[in-house]
Amino acid sequence: MEAEKGGWGDIKLQKLEEGPIGKMANWPLAKRLLRQYYPSAVAWHEPRPGKKEELAAQRRFWESRSVLNGPVRMWAPESFNYEPALKLLRHGDVVLDAGAGNLAFAVLAAEVCRKVYAVEIVPETLADGLKELGWELPKNLVPICADFRTPPLPTDVSRIVLLVVHFQGLVDQWKGREVIRATQAGVSVDRTGVVEAPAP
Ligand SMILES: C[S@@+](CC[C@H](N)C(=O)[O-])C[C@H]1O[C@@H](n2cnc3c(N)ncnc32)[C@H](O)[C@@H]1O
């Protein structure tokens, strides 16, 4: 999973670096994480380089989690949506980053929000991120290796961030909370099921 230098990944990184994200304290961390995967996206059905024997294990993993025909099975950072999503976050938010990949967005969100739970289903992807961060894992970033559709939602979560363009479903347990959702047209705020407080 070595990222080549000088490809489209570098162009994307440079664009982020020149914008407001490039001024964030955690940008150097996010940049290292993004570098792990740019410019090549790693498809779920392809063994990682040098790890052909992983293929059968990967298939068993996905089948046991009933996501074969479900949401995204390919990992690529959706960094084109990082800036609009970050703009929507507030300082007091406790965020669930659903489908967090290798934590590239989560480290940036952790700088803006009170706490970030980062839920990623693929252990290898999450492990890549944790290995890269090592002792620099932000204190208020809580990585969880799980299916974001099933584990009980931590009770303090106030908003969901879903930067997974290919998953447009709603998860039952998210009801009542705003979902900052990536769509083909950019980031939108989904308030389905949000119960407004009655006017005083
Ligand atoms: C397109 S990637 C985006 C990653 C990250 N949001 C970002 O933009 O950097 C989608 C990620 O969601 C993960 N994913 C897909 N379905 C999931 C599920 N049900 N529960 C947890 N993670 C899931 C995938 O493994 C993949 O890493």
C-alpha cells in the first residue's frame, strides 16, 4: 500500500494543504494518513500487495458481516468532502464518524469537536491508521472496529458524520440526530427523524 509520489494523490494533498485544512494543527497527521492510500484506492476484493493469501479470509469476513451487497467495500478517502463537513461541525459536538477508514478525517474532526468516535468495519484499514498515528492518537479520538449499523450508539453522540458516498441508508439508532452526509452532489445535513424542541 505504498503511495507513489507525484500522482493525483499528491495533487489532492496539495490542494488540501493550500486551503483552510492545511492550517489545522492536526493536518500533518491527516496528511500522513492520506499518504497511506493516495494515489491508489484499495479494493476490498484485492489482496493487499504481497498478501494473496488474505483473499479467502477477506471473503469470509465480508460474508460473515452480511455486507456483500451492502455499502461500500472499497476504501478511498473522500477528502473532497472534508472541508465542507468540517465547516458544519461545532466545538461542543460529540461526533460519530461512520465508516472512518484510516482515521484521516477523524483526526481533523477531533481538533474541532469535543469527542470523535471513529467506527470502521475493516480491521486492516483501521490498523493502518492506528499504526501510523501511534502515540500521536488524539486524546479525544475513540477508534472502534465495528459495523456502524449494529453496535449500540454511544449515548453522548450528538451528530453523525457519514463520508461514505455509496451508503445513503439511514440507521435506526441514528434517529433523532443530525447526519452530515456525503452525497454525489457534496455534503448535506440530513435531519430526518430529528425531533425539534417545542417552542417555548
Ligand atoms: C469510501 S471510504 C471513506 C472513508 C472515510 N470516511 C474518509 O472519507 O476518509 C468508506 C469506508 O467505510 C467503511 N465502511 C463501509 N461500510 C461500513 C459499515 N457498515 N460499518 C463501518 N464501516 C464501514 C469502509 O470499510 C471504508 O473504509
